[in-house]
Amino acid sequence: MAEQTSYTEDNIRSLDWKEHIRMRPGMYIGKLGDGSSPDDGIYILIKEVLDNSIDEYVMGAGKTIEVSVKDETVSIRDYGRGIPLGKVVDVVSKMNTGGKYDSKAFKKSVGLNGVGTKAVNALSSYFKVQSFRDNQTVTAEFEQGNITNEEKPQESSQRKGTKVTFVPDKTIFTKFKFRNEYIIKMIKNYVYLNTGLTIIFNGEKYYSENGLRDLLDENIDDESKLFKIIHLKGDDIEVALTFSKAQYSEEYHSFVNGQHTTQGGTHQNAFREAIVKTIREYFGKNYDSSDIRKSIVSAISVKVMEPIFESQTKTKLGSTEMGDGLPTVRTYITDFVKTNLDNYLHKNPDVAEKIQKKILQAERERNDLSGIRKLARERAKKASVHNKKLRDCRVHFNDLKKENRLESTLFITEGDSASGSITKSRDVNTQAVFSLRGKPLNSYGMNKKIVYENEEFNLLQAALNIEDSLEDLRYNNIVIATDADVDGMHIRLLLITFFLQFFPELIKEGHLYILDTPLFRVRDKKQTFYCYSPEEKQDAINKLKGKPEITRFKGLGEISPDEFVHFIGKDIRLDPVMLDKEMPIEKMLEFYMGKNTPDRQKFIIRNLKIELDIVEEA
């Protein structure tokens, strides 16, 4: 029998605050990532510092926040009250220290436990905090949470407030890059939720006069709106909604105390129920809830006393109480929507008529689809038991209690050899593979019926679990993994068309990516370099000198599973699929998938030339 390991006091180890954060960063900032996803840790670091500045604004201190991101250095300066000068070091380096335990000072803030800036400090190779207050300033500098410099109070003529500068630690965030698009989206959400606040990002001003109405205007173009946005405001609640002529699914942007709850929660569920209840009562008809909510584009923001979230990254509200002597979250939202939306519909009967027409049309479409939907569901149910197309993983995005759920990924591949390589080299805990057979159908201009009639689309919809909404989406990252040749590009386009046509919110919420795979392998007997561009190839040749062996990968199937593991592991490179705000979805689809116009021909020729140049470089 094997000797048992002794278990004594020596086995019990107490980690100090920074060691624990550095050892378990996922508990504090979700997944690490490389900056290609909006929920990657480097953006959570920015958000944690910004949250403190926003809370100052909410308390009536400081109307401007300046944010600068240059290369890997982030700097955030607010003009709030400034951290009390004797507590500057404690606030950013001692757990359970902060001004938010006093609920009177920060009545409805987000960061109640004061962990945020401590996590940023611990996960930064350089962290500097400077407080300006009472015509004095105090500065402290840290590395990986360890203090390296603390200055005594000095005289200062600068306006009161706090400035934080940090550089994410490259030993934790390897090969990261900030994408301004994600930072700008975060900043826009902050100004929509705090009308009157100005955030200056790298010299550009962001400001909102109309709150959530501006947010919806950003997310739906005028041509797609069924009617102008309904905008309702109360003491601790703000709501905006319209319906889209261009999309099938429901779209919600929900917030609690300024925090973007991407996973929804009790407030979003209550809002969905309240809309159905109000519209049923207004028309005196028991319409199906899915017909009422179909194609809704909406936003809700509530303020709750000491909110309870389901994780440190605060993406789902768990609170059932509003606090402050108010009724439950559900009752408060239901009463507000019932009174205000009902009043709006009575005052605007033309809007009510448009909503009723939309409901009746949705009802007709649902009835038309009911037979085929039933068959498709049965087919998908059978397939899910032994679905040849899906090789599933163990952890899913809707497993809210799983720490690594943000890493859940579905690779959509084409052909047996490519899917075989990915399947053999994937992480079975978090990476699933869906294998296409040849080119998918071009769904441009088709209605939802095709999603059920086409076996591949139906099984893909079932695998993702997105038939009715994104609420139970099973994978955080949906990655199109095709060859970088003309056929592979065409398959990408057909899949993006499918998502744009039927599930655009997947793209809007930043879930869809293209897998970037190396074009070349450059190696000698000692070293191997995988190169993603001709420039990287040339750098590798220069490093190896002599006459290295150069291989051009023409397809994913050529890359062995032993090599593929390097491209879908910690060094994975993903290109996010993003929507162009200037071009509505219908116009975008028409340009890429409609009739072959001269403009499109020029676009194709120009982009094909780039691909041919790469091939000729090999």
C-alpha cells in the first residue's frame, strides 16, 4: 500500500491578498485572454478603476474623467473628492479597506467590497496611484502589488481627484493588445448611464444627453426601427425600447448601478415579464409571450441598494430586493413598466397599432413554423445524444457557477481533416467542435424557416442553444475555423451571413470570431517558429540564419494535432467579427451576398489580391 502523505499544520498555507489574486486571477477578473474579446481581463482592469471614478460622479463629485491607453499603459484621472491622503496606500493594497462600507457615502455603488483596485494593483507590473486633495498630493507606486515608493504629502495646485496609472503584468497577461473598439463601447455605456458625465478617451470626448435612448440609437439604425424609441425614466429606473424590422431575436442591454449585466439577472427577467403583462392587458388579448417580445431591442437600468451579483465580475444580478424600503425588484419594475408603458401606448395609439401588427405577424410566422419546428426539435434532440457534428466540452457559458465558463468555445470547422486535428488537440473541458459538411447554405434573404429546414443550421442552433434568446447561450466564444483560401473565405462569409441574418446579437455582444492560423512554419534543428504573416516569416528567417526549412500551410488539415495544440491553446489568436455602425445589417448583407455589383467586384478583387500576394510570398 502506498505511504499516505502526512497532513499537519505545515500543509496549511495562508496566502496574502496579492498572492491569492495572482494565483487565482479568474476569481477577480474572469478570463485572462489576449484582448481579442470584450470580457478579457485587461478590460476588466480598466473597468474596475473606472467604476471608482464613476461612483465619485454619482455622488456629485467630478463631471469629467480622462482615460488614456497608449500601448500597454493605462491612465485614468478623475476630478472627484480624491482618496483621503492618509489612506492612499491602504485603499489600493489592503483588503476590506474602502469608503464604500459606509452606505451613506456610496448609496448605490457597484464595488461594495473594495476588491477592484486591489486586483488591478496585484495584476500589474507597474501601478501608481496619486490623490489630489486639500491643496496637497500623495503618490504611491507598486510592482505586482508590492509597494516600491511612497511619497509624503506635498503641496499641489492641481484640481482635487485621483489618478491611477497601470501596466498589466505580462507574466499573467501574455501577448495582450488593447482594442480601442471595446474600450470605446465600455466608455459609451458609462456616459449613457450617467447623463451629464464627460469621459475623454485618448483626446476624444464622449457625452450623452438622452441616456438609454442614445444607447439604442447606437445599436439600431433608423431604417430598422419599427417606431421611434420609447424612453421612460423614474427615480431608480430607466427604460428604452423599440422593435427591429430586421432581426428575429430579442435584444436586451441591462444594467445595475451602472454595471453592464451581460448575463441579465432578476431585473432583466422582471422587465421581460413586465412588457408581456402590460401589452396583454393593454390589448385585452392573451398573446403568446414570444410573439410579443419577438424582435424587441431594449435597455433597462436600475439602481439597487447593495446589489448581490452572482460573481466578482458582476455580469448577472442575483438581488431580489431594491432596498431603501422599496418593494422587490420584480414588483418595482413591473409596476413602473405597467404604469408608464401603458400610459405611453394610450397617448400614442399609432405605436400601439404597429406593435399589434407585429405581434399578429409573429403569431402567423410561429404557426407556419410550428410543424417544422417540432420536427426539427425532435431531430436535434435525437442528434444531441449522438450528434456526429458536435464533439462537446464539459464546461459551458451558461454554467454560472463554473469559474472557467468564459473560456467555453465552439470551433465551427469544415471537412474531416481540419475538425479531426482540432478535436485531437483541443481542451475537452472548454473547447467543443462542430463539423460542417462542405459549404453551408447561403441564407441571404431567407426567412427563419430555413433554420429549421436545413439540418446543419438546425443542429448548429441547437448546439448553441439560441433558438429563443441568448440567455442560455452554451459557448462564450464561437470561432469559425476554416482554411485561409478562397473556399475557406467563402465558408466564413456564408456562416457570418447566417448569424447576421438570424442572430445578429451574437455578433453585437462580441461572441463571434475568426480563428487566425499560421501561414508558415520556419524551423531548423533547434527552433521552430509559426508565422502568421510574411513579415513574421522574414523575422523568423533572420533569427535562424542559415537555410531554415520553410513550410507554407495551405489548409488546416495539413497541420498535425501535435502542432495544432499551439494555435488553440494559451497562444490562440482570434479576430473578432464586429459590426460597422455606419452600415445597417441589411445593407451589409446586400453588399456582400446580394447581386454582383461593380462595388462588390472591386472589393473582392482588392481583397483577393492580398491573399494572392501572401501565396506568392511563400
